[in-house]
Amino acid sequence: MRVKRNSIHGQWSSRWAFILAATGSAVGLGNIWRFPYITGTYGGGAFVLVYILCVLLIAMPIMMAEIMLGRRGRRSPINTMYVLAEEENLNRSWSYLGWLGVVAGFLILSFYSVVAGWTLDYIFRAGSGAFTNVADTAIVSIFDGLLASPERLMVTHSLFMALTVIIVSMGVQSGLERAVKFLMPALFILLVIMVGYAMATPGFKEGFAYLFEPDFSKLTGEGMLAAMGQAFFSLSLGMGAIMTYGSYLPSNASIARTTFSIAVADTCVAILAGIAIFPLVFSYGLQPNSGPGLIFVTLPIAFGQMPYGQIVGTGFFVLLLFAAWTSSISLLEPAVAWLVENRDMSRPRAAGLAGLIAWILGIGSVLSFNDWQDIRLFDKTYFDIMDYLTSNIMLPLGGLLLAIFASWQMPRSSSVDELKIGHGLGYQTWRFLVRYLAPLGVLTIFLNAIGLI
Ligand code: TRP
């Protein structure tokens, strides 16, 4: 008989706490900053459709697999993969998959923290009324001015990293669970207000059509890869973050139902952000493909013109900062859990060390907007490379390998035992999706993007 494990790091107080924490991890800059700008880069509707298909058919089944492995292993991803491989008599090299995730986590956190820093900067700008009744061009130059200043970017990058380290130091339950409970609904409400505002602008029809009327002539292999990458990024999948959160999940919670709630909430927030932003893009004559600055230009223009815009704008960036915060902690947690388990470090020391590594890596992203902007590889800056490499390559690859491990390597009896949804149709559908459809989907999109099929 298999011995039931417990995590040395503690446990969520309930299934609901896990849903909140995992939703907090999933909902972040990925939904509100990255989804709109990537959608704009790849042409709108057709991209959105592929994105939703990737969430349903590839990401959700892999998310169930990731949570399941985490709960069964009850350790950091590296050790979870090791003990599960050992338990099932499989090759111990599967633990390298945990390492891939830890590295991806550092890389993502490094640039994530820089963008979260922009949010921090914008809280003060919106609060001081910098956007109120100024010309659109002035708002564009506010953003350009921020990017041109390495000093300002470093200050907010450092502050945000410190915030992340502090919460991770405090551990699984204190602080985090409580914060998410209030902030997520508040963010949701403000987004709905923004959607209401966007509906009243002249560009609403065009913006809505841009998002929901697929024009397949705009869909490229590269765009499909980006849609899949976005699905992994937005759901915090493929690098062990959700696995780590799963390792703190009580044994009796339903993995299928929690996955469903997280994915629905995450997708709704992304789509709402799209509906709030694209009408503004067209109303103000901006370009949908203007890149990472998209929301930092469109939204301030709207805040500058709407009644009570100063308050709404400040509130919005505060909530976005919190959304980013509840996500960034999940990027650091897997590495910290490993340091605590294997290096016998205290939580605060481990968090400090891991945060320092990500902070240093982030300096490259800070400089890629100014001093290093001409240092490029395949026309991509350091920041672009970090973003592309992690979202489009490392996360889907991690997810692919997780799916293979969970459905081809682990015996069926083990996944039946851990998922606790019986052997029926639900289980069989999941198994079919992780065993065949998700791996083939990821592979097809990879091969298609590099032009092989
Ligand atoms: N999902 C988060 C967002 O949308 C970012 C994030 C947190 C993440 N943890 C992750 C992305 C793990 C990939 C992997 O903002």
C-alpha cells in the first residue's frame, strides 16, 4: 500500500482556498497586459479562437495532470517528479523536467517583475492626475519616457521583486489567501466598468468585431504558436507553479472541478480585458499591434477622459498590481520549495536568494528598452527573447512532457487513484486528451510554426 504523503510546507485551508490561490496565480498581467497585446500582434479574432481551443483541448487537461502530479508527490516539482518516478519505477531523469520548470520560472519572473513595475509607476501617475485632460500624444510620450529611463524602471522592478519575496517568505497560508479573496472580485468589477465605458465609445463595434470575427487569412503558424504559448502563460502552466500549488491541495478536493473553475475565471478576465481595450484602440486611432505598451497607452487615454477617471484609473492600476503580485509569488514558489527541501534553508532566505536571481536576470529586460535596445537576436530584444522563449517554447514543452509522464508513463491505476473521478466517461475523456490530443496538438503547433508541416 502506498504511503500518503504530506507537504512539509503546509496545506491550503480548503479546496476553495486553493481555487483562489490558483486563480490568483493564473489571473495577472498575462490576462490584462499580455493577452490584448499578443492578440493585437497576431491579428485578432482568429487568434482568439485558436487561443480558446488551446485552453479547452490542451491546457485544461494538462492542468489537471499538473495538479494531480503535484498532489501525489507533495513536494517541489523537482522532487515531486523524482519521487513519482521512483515510486512507479520509472527513469529518475524525469526530475530534470522539474529543473526545466524552475529555470522557466526565473526567466518569466525576471521580465514579469519589470512589467509589474510599470503598473506600480502608473499607480502614481494616475493618482497624481497625469492623464487627466491631456492629449493622446502626451500619454504616448509618458510611456516612452518611462521606458527610456533605466533608473525609474529599476526602482519599480526592485520594489515589485521585494514585494514578491516578502509574501513568499511568509509561507503558504498567511497573507496570500486573504488578499486574493477581496482583490480578485474587485478587479473583476473594475474590468466590467471599463467594458461599460468601452461600449460607449465610437470604436466599440470595430473593437468587438476585431476580437470575435475571425479572419483566417491573418492566422499564421507563428500566430498559432503564440496562441498556445498564451494559453500556457495565462494559466500558469507547464513550469510547475500549479504543480506546487497542487502539492498543498487537500486530498479530498476534486481536481477536475477546480481546474474548470480556474480556467473559466482566467479566460473570462482575458476576454473582458480584450473587450475593454480594443474599442479604445479603434476609438482613439491607435494601432492594435503596437506591442507591450498597448494597455499602458489605451487605458490612460480613457482614464484621462472619463468622469472620475483619476480614481478609476488609480484603482485599476492598484488592482492590476495585486493581480500581478498573486501571480509572481507562484513563479518563485517552486524554486523556494526546492531550496527549503534540499538545501535546508529557511523560507525567507530561500525566497531572498531566488528573488535575487530573478532580479538580476530582470536587469537585462530593464535595459532592453533603452541602453540595450539595439542588441538583438532575430530582431528580438532581451525582453522579447525572454518572453518568447518561455511562453512559446519552454512552457508548451514542459506541458507536453508532463502530459506524457502523466498518461504514458504513470500507470492508469495511479491517475485513477489520484483524480478520484472513477473510470467513467469523464476520466476517459481526460485520459484521451492528455494521452493523445494535447501532445499531438503541441507537437503539431511546434512543427507548423517552424515550417515543417
Ligand atoms: N499566469 C500569470 C499571468 O497570467 C503569470 C504566471 C504566474 C505564470 N505563474 C506562472 C506563467 C507560471 C507561466 C507559468 O499573469
